[in-house]
Amino acid sequence: MRITMICIGSTGDVRPYIVLGRELKRRGHDVKIAAFDTFEEAVKKEGMRFHPISGDVRDFMATIMSKGANGVTFLRQVRNSLVDIIDPFLEDLESACDDAEALIATFFGQIFHSLAEVRHIPYIQTHYYPMDRNKTAPIAAAPGQRVGKAWNNMTYPLGYLLISLLEKYYLSDWRKARGMTPRKLKAQPDYLLNGHVVPVLYAMSPLLMPRPVDWAENIHMTGFWLDDQAALDYQPDPELQAFLDAGEPPVYIGFGSMVSEDMGETLQIVLEAVRRSGVRAILAKGWGGMDIPDTPNVFVAGFVPHDWLFTKVKAVVHHGGAGTTAAGILAGKPTLVIPFGGDQPFWGNRVRQLGVGPKPISRERLTVRNLTNALTQLVETKSYEVAAKELGSRLKNEDGDVLAVDVIEHELRKWLREEGRQPVLVAGTQTPSAGA
């Protein structure tokens, strides 16, 4: 089956789609991934087709992760990131679906819902963080991760109303030009499409957040889609290996694809906190693009696969992306999250609640003093190490990408049967239980 997968985001968003696409391709499907052009080489390397999306991922991330990126301001920043490219952006998304027999996409309002609606093809929505009403956590980008169950519940209708308002900015004219009715303001996700119920996949493990019992049967929690092949052919730089061999296991510190106006200040805080705490550290360059000075007990690294490096370090410090959080815990490492925005405060809070690391420190409140204290706690608190190893060993038993493709094939068969069409996918795959 020809499946188009659209992912708007950074490495932490696209990499799980490559893992998912790899499993779909292994089962005989023709997979195309549409993303910012930064990821073309990584997609084509896996033998999948690639479709570029207008815009620069670094500019996009710098805009949506600027200071104060939560709630209304986060959605405003998303709008600002699209203001100059909205027409070619939508054209790219539409052309990505030209030959698609099914569409899988990360959440970006209802644009993908509309693309599937006008083309009459099956659509499967994916999430890396809670976007369906529950009492455990508020909607992504909402403030108040620890306010309580009533607040958590209330953030979802408020969040979807704000998302609906944003959609009027970028989607109304597009729908009108295609003879489609305008979308109404909604206080909940729209899971009805051309007479079908849209399946939803959460690339999250119930070990980190149990699946809410009141979620509908179309919502599946599959486990993380983690890359277990990146380290197979990796050969470390001799200088990196020498640093690892030269003393106590270091702490990994990296902020991945985060780009913002104050990365230089963040770097200086990190370097001074490393010096004061006395830890050895591997500092990943990421997309911040900063020139990092030679510093005692600090090794500056370019790209190193997390599944290789995290097994060699004592603990991990990062921005709290879903994939990086999962990779650190899978390796059984105590974790400190320094969230920049988006869903990252959610993951920082889950790390704390699961007992695998200290209280997260938001980037806006990061100081030399509190980071020094947190680094000391991270490496000296035995309970973090014990909890991380226990949780990591349990995560190793999950095959999130395999279960996700089982669900996808099951849901596509169901969709086609409902239309009276003979589903021809791939024989021999398992049928998952409802609400997996």
C-alpha cells in the first residue's frame, strides 16, 4: 500500500517516523515521508521516498521554542513561524499526498484531516504526548504540570478552542478553494472523517504514563518508536573513546534540535555548573551552533547515536523530548530535564514522578546554582539509579514500532471494509487488541 507519512518538526519528531516507516517498508508497503528538507538524506538512506516541505526547521524551532513558549503564546509562535510560507507550505502538504492510498501524520491542527477528507483516503493520527483529555497531565504546552486533575481536564477543551482559532488563520481559505465547508470551532479533537472514526496512535509507553481508562477504543498507546539500529555500524571517534576510558563515566548533556536566542547564556551556565559540581561531561553540540571552548573534564561531541552513547554514561541531561527521554530511561540512566517548551515540561514532570531524576529546571529559571545542585543530586542519589535501571529493563520488553504497524494494518483493513472495498495489505500480521 502507498502510505504517505507527514511529520512537521525536528529530529525528535522525524526520527520515530523513520523507525515506523522502516517497519512498514519491511512488511512490503511503499512509504513516503514528507518533512523539512534537512531530513532528506536520513529518509532516503532507509530506502523510503522523501517529499520536502517549505520552510527551515531551524527557524521553525527557534520561533516556537522562544522564551515563554506555552499556552496562547505557543500557538501564536506557531502562527508566526508560518506567516511567510503558508501558501507554499500547504501546497507541499497537498502534493505530498498526490499518490497516497493512506495518510499517517503528526498532529498539526486539522490540516491532515482535511487532506484525507478531500482525497477520501484513510487517515491515522499520531502523537508523542497527551493530546486527548485525561486527568494525569494537561494538554501539551499548557502551564501548570502539577496543578491537579481538574486543571488537567480543563486544559483540553481550552486548548482545542485555541487550536481551532489558529486553524481559521491557515485553513479556511484552503478549504473554501476546494469546495469544502468551513470548519467550526471545536473544544475537542475531531475523530470523524467521511463516515469513519480516525485511529490515533500514541508513541508512548504505558510504563511512563498509563493509558487513561476513559480513552475511546480508537486511541492506541503502542510504546515508543525507538531506533535500535543507529549504533550497529557506529564507530566512535578515537578521542571520544579515549575520554570515556579516561575516568569515571561522564554525564551526557545535550539539547538536541533546540534553537533559541539565548543558547550562549545557557552554554555558559552549563559549563560553570559542570565545573562546580565536579562531574565529567560529554556536551553534544546539537543545533544551537555555539562555539564551545576547551573546558577541563568536558568533551564536545557531534552526532553520536543515543542508543550507543547512553549505555556509556552515568546520567543524562537534556531538553525533555519524547525520544531522548525514552532513550535515556531505556539505557537505565538517571535523567535531568531542562525543558524549553512544547511537551517537554510534561516529560520532565514524568521523570520526576517516576523517581528516575530530580525536579526539572525550566530553561527560563536555569542558573549556575540550581544546575550545580541538580547535577550533584543526579549522580549521587542512589534511588534515581535504581529506579532508572528497573524501568529501563521493563522498557526493553516493548516493541512499539512493531505494535504500531500491527495497529495501522488492522485499522486500514477495517477502514477499507467499511467502504466495501477488499483490503489487500500484507498477509500474516497480527490483529491487535482494541485500545492497545
